[in-house]
Amino acid sequence: MALPMNIDTLKGTIGKRTGVAKTNRFAIYMNLPIVSINPTRILSNVVSGNFNPMQILNDPRDISLLCESCSLPGRQITTTDHVTRIKTIKKTYGYLNEDVSFSFLLTGDYYIKSCFDEWQNGIINYERGTINYREDYVSNVIIQQLNEKNIPIYTCTLRNAFPTTVSSIELSNAGENQIARVNVTMSYDDWDNSASLAGAAIGALASKLLS
């Protein structure tokens, strides 16, 4: 028997659950590698008029503010068919995690693109054709769903994450007023939604700074 449903019962359920979650209320925190001070890049920005001394400083809030969209990871439980007499049932043997995608707005100094280029350079030495030690290039990434007051209501931590794909950037004469973006796909060992004390503290501090 189906439960009786009307708009009032729906409003009551949403009300007691403190409203609905909105996809545009989120924050991310990444321990990105420090972008080295590249004299060539600085000179290029000076000549093009895109240089600001504040660019040399790495503000962790920039990553969250420039992230236009991201996804909370899903998880698939893998099964195999097990035949018992005449009936087939599913038996679990493991699970798979989905890669997580991020979309970033690009600023005039190409800050985000430079960060992920250097991160990938720390994974593979393209000149020597060697791969660096894994523990030297993985990092935890925190994704938080926020409420209307920028307080985290759900926190997901990607353990030992690293960028597997940094997308190409399309340049076109037809896109005069379009903003350049770069998409990043990250893989990781595992994820959990039990926020650590440090993650909760970072989230609370960031909520105050971004409010």
C-alpha cells in the first residue's frame, strides 16, 4: 500500500530535513604542489600586462573559488552470478570507485593550468621517461556540500588522489567573449565521508572566510 502523498507532506519532509541541498553550494580543498617562480612566465605576464605581484602568493581559497563544478564520487559494488540449484543470485566480490571530474575557470595568468601541469610533471619525468614514487605525488582532496550559510553538511575525502587527465583547451576566433576553462579528472585509492577533525576545522575556517 502506497503512503498518501501531497504537497503538504512533501513540504513537511523537506522542512524537517532543513530544506533541499543545492548543487551550487560546494567547496573543495587541494594540497596542490607549489607553483614555482618561473622568470619566463613572470616576464610574459609583465609584457602582456597580466602581471600582479599577488600572483606569486598561493592562496588555497583560489582553488575553491575558481572551481566551477565538480562531482561527488559514486561507488559500484561488483558482483558475480552464483548458481544455487535452479536459482541465480548475485554475490559480492569487491567494489569500484568512480573517477572525479573538476572544471576550473582560467584566469589571465593561467594559474590553474600551471598548477596541474606541474602536478603531472611531478608524476612523470617526460624528459627521462621515468615515473616518480607514488607517495611523492598523491594528495588528499576534500569535497564539501555546503548549506546556505556555507557550513559543510557532507564531506567527502579522496585518499591519495592525483590528476590522471588535464583536458585540452579549445581556442577559437568565434569565441570572443567566452571564458577559457580546463577540466581535470582525478583518480584516487579510496574515498570516505567521515570527515577528520582537521578537515572539519578547515571547512569551518573556510566557511567564515568565504561568507
